[in-house]
Amino acid sequence: MTEQSGKSSQTRVIFLLSLLLLWYVICKLEIYPNYLLPSPAMVLNTLKRGFLDGAYFPALFQSSKRVLIGYLTAVVIGSLLGLAISRFKQLSNTVGESLTALQSIPSVAWVPLALLWFGISESAVLFIVILEAFIPCSLGVQNAIKNIPPKLILAGRSLGCESFDLYKRIIIPAILPQLISSLRLSWAFAWRALIAGELFINGSGLGQTLELGRSLSDMSEVIAMMLIIAVIGYVADNILFRKLEESTNHYS
Amino acid sequence: MLKIDKLNLKFKANGFIKNLFNDFDLSVDKGEFICILGPSGCGKSSFLNILAGFEKNYTGSVLLNGEKILKPDIKRAIVFQDYALFPWLNVIENVSFGLKNRISNHQERFMQAIRYLELVDLVEHSRARIHEISGGMQQRVAIARALAVQPEILLLDEPLGALDDWSRRNLQNELIKIWTELKQTILFVTHSVDEALLLASRIVVMNVNSEKVLDIQLKTEHPRKIDHPESVKIRLLIKDVLNQKLKKNTQENAAQSSSGDNIFDPSI
Ligand SMILES: Nc1ncnc2c1ncn2[C@@H]1O[C@H](COP(=O)(O)OP(=O)(O)OP(=O)(O)O)[C@@H](O)[C@H]1O
Ligand SMILES: [Mg+2]
């Protein structure tokens, strides 16, 4: 790519390395005991062991499966609901309004109810993920539709688009960039909700492994999991979704 | 071809029911190039919206070839001041947009679109994205898009209002070319008397109450000179009519507001 982006990725690497160095120095100075703040080497070891033993793979697989199922379901529900709310005024006055309120409830607040309704199970986590992720998607779609210049719709109609065609050829393409942005936001919500939910259930998963580390006072494990969670979140958000956003932008 | 009788459009504004077009009549023959002039807010856009089929809550009869206008149709294509092109499509995809239901073959659709891009001198930009071309070019794309569906009537709502002088003059010439070559029936709303004099085969002037106050045929061949005797004569006539109405209105307003002052002004 360009010289500029090369330079900015250089600064990024330097920044990360200095963070690592800071962490290393703090451990070297023995300000905190090891069991409170494990050193980078300890965490690296844990990570190496986890991957070489293969212990992390089922966790990664299970978590990915859960989040994908939950996320995709949420996206389908959210988009359809968004379209429906934009189409019918009655829905917008009722459901549309309450979505914003619903959004302000953080996912952990749903955990007690989810556990009660679904048991300490996979379904409880899925419930939380879907509940968290469909709202930004739905709100995003509604907002995007509201922002379509009315003249575009009129132009489409006078060129022979009505009802279904209007959605297919005008409304969906017009909202696509904003739709991708809301998919990105939904993803971030889904990913967080997944980890929050997994802390409370049994079986294998990133959240469970983290929780296990906590119960064994193994902070290397906890930090190793946090790193994996951060890296996956970053890759999805900043690489996958950003590429998608760029490729759907009308003006690029 | 287009026949409008006793047109009225009622709508609610600030809780009041207002009426536009008090029994407006107009009939348009095939191949006419009609420019509609009138003060801001007199209902020119609303009139075109009715003809486009966007506004169906009117009373009276609006018939195109005997068919009542109640919904949009490619027989009546419209061009807006702000182009309203589809930014997710490139130039030629925009122009062929309305042909989708009529020509199923993709290739043939593009061939037809190319013909209209030629007409507006944009063939070499056919693959450009919308935001890559100038405002004047965008408006030419919009005109090509409207013409490509071969409408019976082309409706233009101040299409050149947002353009710089140079592009505007260019596009005026394009429109004359289109009109003479295609014999396209055109209804053109504008704010500029000179523009109307340059383009129209007939000028219709509306007043603030959306009544038709002037309806003149222009005989001079295109291209026209702005100082042609006919143009000079008609310009005076139009300005006269508009000024008269304006004067009458300001007098009325003055009378109203002065009487209003007498009643409400606390200083008296
Ligand atoms: N459906 C409607 N609801 C409310 N007001 C309306 C409606 N349709 C038209 N109007 C009003 O009718 C008047 C005429 O509007 P219109 O846009 O047609 O005028 P115009 O002649 O095109 O003005 P301009 O030259 O500024 O474009 C305006 O005061 C507008 O607010
Ligand atoms: Mg207008």
C-alpha cells in the first residue's frame, strides 16, 4: 500500500512493543507478586502450552461456533425487524421505541434470567448473544432507511420500481454501507456478550477457560484468554469488517 | 396528449386545509416544449409531482393519452434539480436502470443506454462512478436516464438550477438538441425567464395563487438569440405580468398589515 499506511503500521508496532516493555519492566521490578501480575514470559508459556497441547482448540472452536450461530441469527432477525419497523409506522411507535431502551441493558444483566430460563447451558449464551447483537443491527437498518434521500426513492419509482423491486434495487443498495457498519457494531456486541455469557456456563469455550483460570488463581491463563479474545475481536472488526466497509462504500 | 382539467390539490399545513391550483387547466400536445414559470411556492414542483404520479390525492382530471395518472410510470420520466442518481451504480448502469423490465438482455440494455449517453456526450464516461463526474455531467446522466425509457413526456423540475453558468448554457443547448432530434414532449419548470425564452415552444406563467396567468406560443426557430424581437416582446410581457401581480400582492399585504398594525400595535 502507500508509504503513509506503512508508516502508521510502523508506529503501531512500536507502540505495542513499548506496552510489552512496560509490562516486562514492571514485572522485573517485582512491584506486584507473580500471582497477581504474571510476566509476559509466563503468559507466553501458557499460550504455547495451550496451543501445543491442543487444549485451546476445542475452546476456540466452541466459542466460534456459538458466536457465529448467535450472530447470524441476530443479524437476520435484526435486519428484517429493521426493515419491518421502517415500513410500518405502528411498529416504529411501539417496538422501535423500546429497542433503544433495551439496548441500554448490558448483556450481563440478562445472565440471571437467561440461566433461569435456559439452564446453565449453551442456549443461555445464545440467547444473550442474539439479544445483544440484533438491536444495533435493527436500529442501524432503521436509521439507514430514514437517511435515504427521498428523491432516490421517487426516481426509482418513476423508473418502474415498485414494492419488492424497490427494496431490491433501491433501498437495499442505498443502505448497504450503513448496513455493513451496523453489522460491524453488532459483531462487537455479539463477541462481548459471548464472553460474558460463557463465564457462567459449563463446557468448553474461551469464557469458560478464562473463568477456570480465575478459579485456579492462574492469572497467566486469564491474561492468555484475554489476549486471544482481543486478537480475534480485533481481526474481525478491524480487518474483516473494515475491508467490507471500504468495498461497499459508494464513494470509493 | 396530456389533458388537465379543474385540477385541485388539497393538503393540510399547520392545521389548515390549503388548496393549490384552483381549477387549473392545461392541455399539452405531443412534441411541445413547455416552460413553466412562477414565483416560489406557487406549486410548480407539486404540479410535476402530480404528473409524475407521486401525488394522487388531487381532484379533477389529469389524463395522459386518456389514461388517468395515479401512480408513477416510465411513460412519465422526471429529472430533479439535485440529479438523484444512484451512487452505487456507475454512469451506464444509472442510464440503463429503467430498462430492466423492458429489455431482459443485459447487453442490449447497455446498447440502448449508450445511445442516450451519446446524445448527452457522455459515452467516454460511461464507466465512471457518479461522484467522479461534475454536477453538469451528473445532470446529463440524469437526463439520459430519463430519456432512455423513451417516456411520452419528460418532466424537469428546475434541472439547471444548481449548475454554474457554463454548464447551464451547455445543457440548454443539449436540451434543444434533444427536443429537435427526438421530438420529445417536455415540461420544464424554471425560475429564469431568459431560460424559458431560449428553450420553450410555449411558456406558461403561474401566479402565487397557482393560477395560469399567461400562456404564450413562441414561434422563433432554435437556436434563439436572447435579443430577438419576439423574445424581447415576450420578456416584457412576462415581467409585466409578474410585476403587476407582485405589486398587487404587496399592496394587498401592505393594506392588510397596516390595518393589522392599527389593531394590534400596542404603541397606538
Ligand atoms: N403534500 C403537501 N403537504 C404540505 N404542503 C404542501 C404539500 N404539497 C405542496 N405543499 C405546499 O405547497 C406549496 C407549493 O410548493 P411547491 O414546492 O410545489 O412550490 P414550487 O412552485 O415548486 O416552489 P419553488 O419555486 O420554491 O420550487 C408550498 O407552500 C408547499 O409547502
Ligand atoms: Mg419547486
